[in-house]
Amino acid sequence: MFSNSKLFRKMVNTTDVEVRMYYAETPPPEDLNHVVSRFWTLNRRYDDSRGNFEHLWSDCYSELIFVKQGSYRRTEHDGNTLSRCFLVGPLTRHHRIYASGDVTMYAIRFQPWAIAPFLKVIMTQIVDSLYEGSEIFVTRIDDSWVDDSSGFADAIVSMEKIVRKILSPVRCVFQSRPIVERILEEHGRLLVSEIASEHEISERQCGRIFNREIGMPVKLLSRIVRFNFARKMLEQRPDADIAWVSYEAGYTDQAHFNKNFREMLNMTPFEFKKFIKRRAEHRSEMPV
């Protein structure tokens, strides 16, 4: 998933000279924040020297992508491109998608609990999957609905309309929402038994709710949230001691932390620190 989004670009309204990349994001209006985490856009040039792929790391959010220029492929040498509108489901492990040349996209990042009632399939089917956007929702979606004639501002208006169109036939209560919000608040460090006790439900009932609305067990979602908490700490403080980050994120030992990090990002915490430092050094050398 293009997480936070799932790309190596976390700064709001930023241009990255190293990879010729522009990224911006904005929160949804108040009446949509129960289903949408944010809207975002990315413009990037892909080539062999700067990288021809995106890292999609583990995350519990689903994202609906609208590609307005260029295209993405599932594999490096795949002749078949992804649809101009595709859904990235929650990811439990690292993935890549490939591109070449200039790509411009806009995206809706849904809250983890939000899209299950509006899909043609059950949530567990979209985990670790990419689906054509026009086919996966009960309400058919077309990439032409996103108008970016005046840039991101117009695209946001279009995406807000799309969300309201998707939601319009259904009214529902998201049972998992308060539980997920609590897990996010504690950065994934609560035990399943603690979560169930706080919300006065059994662990089995909690598991059923999560499979239906999130598509994965509570414990796995907590692991993903904990990983992303640790990843953000390393991104913000690349000089931090890995053992300290592991402890702060609630890992039982550093070996467990290293294994979980590699599974979800395809690199160790040490390798990720090196990547962040290289990127920062390169930016500091760029002429103003």
C-alpha cells in the first residue's frame, strides 16, 4: 500500500530532487474523516538510475489509486500494466510495483475499518492484493471521474465526490473502529487480551469483527502498527540506537525486531537507517 503513503516519501508538500518527485497530502473534510484518512498525490520520474519501483510496506490501510499519467506494473518485466484505477488492500508483507518515465497519481487512503461494506468481495480477499478499482466496489468507479485540470485541488474535490458516491447506498456502524483507534493510540503494544477486556468482548468475538471489517487478526494488525511506529522513529531519528527503538516500540528482543522489520519492509532496521541517512545527505548537497 502506498503507506503513509506506502512510498519512500513522507514529507508533506515536498519536492525530492534526488528522484524528481513531488508529494502532497491533505486531510479529508470533517464529514468524511470516519472513512478517509487522507487524500494524497505523487508525481515522480522513474528510471534505472533513480529507481524504477516503489516499495509498498506493510500497513493496515487500503488505498484507491488513480493514475493520470504513466502506468504501473506488477513485476519489472510485466508487459501488462495495472489499471489506471486500482485498489491496494491492507498489506501484511513487503511488495513492489514498477514503472518507467513520469507518473502522476492521486489517491484516497481509507481508514482501516472503512471499506468492507462497500466491496464486492470479503475483506480477507483484498489483503496483500491489488484489484482493479472499477470492479472491486459495489458502486462502479471510473478513473475519468478524477478531474485534475487545475492540479491537486481539483482532484481532491473529485475524490471527495467519489467517496460520497461509494458510501451513498450504505449506512453502517464500524464495530472495529474504537478498537483500531485504541491500537493505533498505543502503537500496537497492547495484548489481544487487554484489547478485548477494555472493550468488554471476548477475544473470539474481537477476532470475528476484525476478519470481517479489517481482513486480518487483531494480533497481526497490532504487529503492523508496531512496525510502522518503529519505522517512523528511525525515519525521524536515523542516529537513534536500534536497541532503544526496538524497546520503545515494544519488541521483546532485537532479533524479533529485525525479523519483523525485514518481513514488512524487505530491509533490516540498520539498512533502513543507512537509506534515510543517504537521502538526507544527498538533499543537503543540492543547490538552493
